[in-house]
Amino acid sequence: KDIRNSLDENYLTYSAAVTKAESAQSSIAQLLQGVDELQLMLGDEETGIQTRLDTAIKNEEQICERVQSNSAILQCLTQLSAINRELQDMDRLVQSGELDKAAQKAESIETTVNAMENIEDTHIAAILVERVNLARMNIKENVLREFHKVIAVETNANSANLRVDTSRLKGRISVLFAALDSVKDGENVLKELALYIISAFVKPVLAAQLVTHDDAESPTSEFNVQLSNDSDTTPTDEVCDLVLSIVAFVSRFLGGRVWVDVALTELAQLVLQRCYLQRIPETRTELASFHKTVDTLSGFEATLLAQCADPSIERPIQAAVKRLDELFVERQCARALEKSRRAAESTAFAVYKMDTHQEWSLAFVQATVEDPDTKLASSFAQSIKEHPAAVFPQCIISESIVETVSSAYRLLNESMQCNEPGLAQRLAETAQNVLDVYCVLFPVVHRQQLRKVPALALQFFNDCMYGAHHCTILGQLAAAENNVNPNWSAVARKFFDSGIRHVAELAESESRELKSLVGADNGTGFYNASDEQQRDALAKSLKRGRLALTQLCAAMRPPNVTPHMFYRILGRYLDAMFAAIIDGIVGVRDIGVDDSQVLSDHCRAAYGLVSLFHLDPEITCAYSTLTSAALVNSTDEQGDALLDSDDESDESETTAQGVRLAKKHCQMSDKLVQLADILMISRADILARRRAGLLAQYSVNELVSLVRALFSDTHERALDIDELKRI
């Protein structure tokens, strides 16, 4: 409106000015004619007339220039006024729905504006160009709006419907496409329309598990698809036919131009995702039969993309088919890692009980790897035959670690059947990673349970030793292949360290609890021990300790763990209990004769706990022939953590076995027995035993404290104490 008012105002002003200029020009022309005649008559410059004439001529020339300028301005204003009328006409055409004519009008206006040199690079030109662009945008929005009015999409869990309103289409398709042809970037409208159909209709259809549709060639203007997620999956060929039918249905009513290259590529991507990427085989048997699906998808893509304007457009299905082997390996690796993660996070804690020692051999690997779809690679089998046999001792492990180790063997077997070195390397590294994931993730996810449930902590220790055992074997087998060499020793070490750390934390935690039970109320119960109340308190504390220790032993009794591990942990527990008793008694300042008898009996009763070292010979005999050397593929540390043939030697005498194992695994057992004797013998005997080295476990301060508590303060006691300090 402002432009229009400015044009009208300036037009009237310049029109009057031009009229006056033309009148002045006529008068000047007559004057010049008279001047020329006068000059001819006079011909004398001295009169001064020549000078005045020259001035008049210059003024006339300036007036002529102004007239020409005003004429150009008038012409420009006339053109701008015409453009304004064109813009008004264009707006009326858009409002009346004549979008094709409106688009042509917009192109004509832009051409006119670009041809006007007088307003080039001016604010007025910029405003007019912006006005034309806004009109184009309005035209495209109106075209897209009309297309949306023609197409209706309805979807729910059981069906999807695409309906075309043919009554609105009559006489409008040609108008809409003509408008898009005339306006710049008209293809973007078709792209947006096609992507809307894909997003609103095609994607929900392809998301269903089973789809069935009506014949797209029927004269009806509706395309109905039945959806279901409760039955079998629609075959690939039917899915491809469905997508092509949708394309044909839309093309029949709206024209094939709707399916721009980007939309067709998007359809190919959706089919690729559903029928190819989500169905990548997991076994080589499935891979061999998957080529039929590949052929179907390749034919579908060729038919679909034949409609593309650009013949060199990217073909996603073709590119994916070339990567089939790589995708097959990726699927195997991803599936194995996911299974390892789920196994580590599982709270079922399912137990796998070994019936006997696990002998690693070709038969074991075949049973682990082979199934109806998988066979052991010949090179893998040969490597196993050349590898020395190995044994893992009988114990209780989790089904999760068994499953994870089996996955690692299958992946390594796949790597040895792979002809591509890079893919073989990836499979071998994933075999290592699945074990690494389990080792790292399990103690993090189940941190609280490992601290609170001793049986679970011991089972995790067995899992770690089992994982370290097979990591060592797998590393040696992988190293035999030139194209695979992952760092298996690091994972084996990680398993071993994690198992040792958690069983040490368990032993430390339970040891603190046992010490608190037998410490007789922080040692106060050892004072005046002959008192009936105090004697009962000592008995009860020892009873509580025995009960707690018996329960712990039940959780770790072989074959829950190996006998050697049982002895080592039991030794830690007894050391804690014996140390609490010894420290409590040594800390008493005055021990009477009756008290010493009670405390000595208490020590001997506590020492009786070493009988827990005795195990049923039928259980231990199975381990008696195994040594750490039997684990030929484990490190010395791994073997020593599980086996010791001296521990598992068959002894029918319960007491003898308990004493022997107590001396080996319980450092405080001899010290407790010696304390029971010290409480009952004389100072001379204490000195004699000290000189003979029988009390080497006691420090001088401990012996001095005991002598002072047990014997009266006499000169002879002082001499004996000095003698103890000198020894």
C-alpha cells in the first residue's frame, strides 16, 4: 500500500513537471531561433549579445537534461505502477485457486523487476523480490494443502487405510502440477508430500509383523492393509510387493511425479531395515539360505528405483548386499556381547554343578561349539588336537560363565572359518571381549550381593578361575592362527585378580564378624574367668563362633569349592577367631589359678574347631590325584589358588587330618595350643620352652604380660622376666 501511494504521488508531481518542461523547451526553441537570426544580423561579439546567447544555450541544455531525467523517472514510476497492479492480480489468482496462473504471474513479475536497470540494487527492488518470494511460498503451501485434502490416512493397531478423494481431484491435478512447474523449488512440495505418505502410512504398515493388503489395481480409491503382531512374519517377497503396490496406487491417482528420488530411496531404506538388516542370519547354515532373500530385495530395488530421475542415485540395498559378510559378523559379535551383558546382569544366579573334573579336549570343544547349524572348523580342530589336555577341578560355577565361555569358543571357531582377515580378527577380539565384559560387569552390578552372600562370592571366585582357565587356553589357540592375536593373557589376569580380590574381601569381612563373636565382649569376658557368669559368657561366645563358622563352612564345603580353597578360607576364619581369643587373654592383667584353668580349657575347646578341616574322603579323593600342574594351561598362581595335592591326601583319621591342615593353613593354631599350656605350666617351664624355641610365635612383651598376670609379684618372677627379655 505504501509503494502504491508513493507511486501515485510521485507520478502526479513528475507529470506536472514534465508538462512545464515541455512548454519551456518550446519557448526556448523559439527564442533560440530569434537569437540565431539576430546573430546573423549583428555578427559582432563586442556588443555582448554573444555572451548572453551562450548563457541561454547552456541553460537550455540543462533544462533538456532535466527533462530527460524526469522522463526516465516517469517511465520507471509507470512500470512500478504496472508491477503493483500485477501483484494485486497475483493475489487475486491465489485466493481464487488459480495457482498455476498465479505461479506464472509471479515468474513474470520477477522477470520484469530484474529487467529494470533504474532500480537495480535498490531497496525497492529488494522489497519487490521479497514480495514475489512470499507469493511463491504461499502458492506452494496452497498446493501442498490441496494435496493433503485429497489424501487421507487412518491407522490403528489392526489396520491402515490410505484413501484418495477423487471428487477433489477432478480438474485440479493438472492445475497443481502446472503451478509446481512454474514456481521455483516446486519439487520440494512433491518431496514433502511423498515423505508424508511414507511417514503416516508406509512406516506404520512396515512396523507390523504380519501385513495383508487389497489389490491395488482395483478401481477403488482406497488402499487397505490389515496389520497383526500376534502371528508369523510376512515373507520378504510379500513385503516388497506391498510397497510396490503402494507406489502404484499413489501414482495412479496423483501421478508418478509424486515419488521423487529421495522418497523412493527412503522406501528402499525401510524395506532394507525390515527385511534385511533385522533378519541378518546368525549361523552359516542360515546365511547359505539367505541368498534367496537377497535376490528378492535386489529385484525389488531395481524395480522401485527405475522410476528415479537420476539413474546414478545411491542404492542402499545393493550397498548392503555387498556388505553381507561384514553384517553377518557384526550380528554375531553384537549378539554375543549382548548375551554376555545379560548373563552378567542376571539376578537368577543359576548354578552349574560339575559332576566331575572338566577335562578340556577336542570332545569338550565339539560339545561346546557344535550344534545342527554349526560345525567345528577343521583348522580349529587340528589346533585342539595339537594342544595338550587340561583339567579344571570339580566345583560349583554359574550357568552364566558357562554360557559366556561357550560364546567365546563359538566366536573363535567362526573366526577360523572366515576368509576375510579383518573380519576374522574382529570375531577373535569379540571372543575376548565377551569374557572381559562378564568379568568387569558382574562384580559391579552385584556388588551388594557379593558382600552379603558368602556362597555367591565363592561362586564368583570359581567363575573367575574358570574364566581365567579358558582364557589361557583360547589365547594359546588364537595365537596359533596368524590372523588372530588378541590379548587373552590380560583378560585371564583380570579374571584371576577379580576372583582373588573378592574372596579376600569376603574372608576379611567374615573374619571381623567372627572376631566380634568370640572376643567375649571386647575382651572383658576373659577377666575373672572362673566366675560362673563369666565362664558361661565365654562358653556362649565360643558357641556363637562355632555356629557362625559351621554355617560358613556349609556354604563353601566341596564340591562348592575345591578342598584347597576350603582349607585356605577356613584357615583365615580360624586365625581371626584364635587371634581374638589370644589377644583377649594376653590383655588380662591378673589371672588367678582358677581363672587360668578355665581359660586353658577355653583355648583347648576353641582349638577343637580345627576338626572342621576334616572332609569326607569320598569327596577329597577325587582331588588327591590333581595338582596345580594338572592345569597345564594356567599360570602357577591360578593353579595354586585351586589345588594342592598335599591338602587332598586321603586320611581316615579326623583329628590327624585336622591338625595337619591346621598347622598348614591356620597360623594361630599352634599359638593357641601353646597359650593353653602356658596358662597351666610353671615359670620354669615357660623359660625352658622359650629357650627351646617352642614359643617363637609369642613376642617378648606378650610372654612378659602373661607371666605378670599368672604369677605373683616376687623377686624370682622379676628375674625370670629379665631372663625372658634376654632370650
